Amino acid sequence: MIVLVTGATSGIGRETALHLARKGHAVFATGRRQGALDRLQAEAAGFALETFRLDVNDEGSIEDATRHVLERTEGHGLDVLVNNAGWGLVAPLSEIGDTELRAQFDTNVFGLMAVTRAFLGQLKANKGRILNISSVGGRMVNPMMGAYQATKYAVEALSDALRMELAAFDVDVVLVEPGPIRSGFAEVSKDVIDQHPAWSSPYAPSLRRFTRIMDLAMRYAPGPEVVARTVERAMTSRWPRARYLAPGRQWLTLALVRALPTFVVDGVMRVALGLTRSQLELAT
């Protein structure tokens, strides 16, 4: 299969591109950071993996990518598109400005759709498959991650609609929903936290708690290879499911959240992050 992976400069995207190439697929690994792409190209020596720069927020870059893929595949085009590019804004929603919120949606939602539309002609011609990397956070929400998880809720809804709309063209649309994964994503998110003006707000103690919880979660989280294997399974299955959790045990978390009353889940989250009246008043 001929596959294009966005956001392949680190973490899940990078591991997925390498894994698929090692499994014998022809992979176009794309991203914005040329240095990281060059290192990936060197590591993939001997496999059918080619890197080139693609910015999902740049219309010209996307157009260049579609032409490049057609040229390199002698007109065949893509069989599989893996929409992985994305980043996570971590901060209380009341402290996030419009510019930040739009930037989050630009990459995670509008960029995903722009790339999908650009390659849709090729995918229709090849009866291909679209894999959208969402998140468990697309089905449940944590404090401090509302902006990021809102984009994943959007990706879930868009994917569900596309799955039905494109079925008549024999194009499958599949969601892959990672839980906490030990990858570059957490480090980037922590960098965002460290620089955010919310540290001067009453939420500063909650942000400190959140970073400690994130560190603990990353200590026991699986690596990105878990998601890469799930992507391969979703990509090669004759009858793919609509959703794949990665790792699969994340269904326990979702089942627990659904089983408990909302006020119980809210209460546990608020206490865990110090989002109680007494804690916020003390911080103020």
C-alpha cells in the first residue's frame, strides 16, 4: 500500500511511518521540521520511506504534496492517508485567548480536513482508506485539556460523518484513539504549560498538580509503537471497525466514566486537580 503520514517528525507519527515501512508499505512521511525529517529518512535507509515537508496549515504546501505524491507514484496516488498531525494546548479554558484556541483548531481540525479534501480524489480512485488519529480525549474530557479535547471531539464527529458520506465511493474512514502514550506529545504540551500566562491566575496550583499527574501517567504509559501497530491493523483489516483504541485496555476507563454519574466524575476530577472553591480561593 502507498501511505502518507502527517506529523511524522516525532512520537506517534514517526513510529507509525517507520513501522509501516518495515512492514513493506511505501510510506510518505511528512511534517514541518526539515531536520527531524532528514533524521527519519536516514533511519529508514533500506525501506520504501520518503520524507518531504508538509504543513497542514499551508494551502500551497498541501497542493505541492498532492502533486508530489502523484509524480512519485506515477499517477497512482495514495491508498491510505493517516491524519496524525496535531498538538495539545493545556490550560484552563477561561485563560485561553481566541488566537490560541483558533491555532489549536487550525492544526487539529481544519488542517486535517484540508489534507483529506486534497487527497480525496486519489483515495476515491484507489478505493482507499482514511485513518484519523483522534484520542480517548475525544470521548471524555479532563480539566486543563478542554481546548485540545474539543478538537478531538470535532475529529470524532467529522470522521463519523465522512465514514457514511464516503462509503458509496468505497473509501473507509477509521478512527484510532490513543490513550496516554509516552511520546513527544507530552513534552510539547508541558512546554506549552510552562510558558502559559495561566501561571499568574488562580489556576496555577491546579496546573502544578496537572503536570505531576502527567509525569506519573507518562511513567507507566506504553510507547508509540502500540499506536503504530493499531494503525497497521486498522489499515490492513478487510472489514475495519469504526474505532480502534490504543492500547485496547482504554475501554475500561471509558466504561468506568460512562457508568458513574456525571457529578461523581466531575467531583473526582475537581478534587484531583484542586478545582474546589476552597483551593481556588486560597490560590487567589
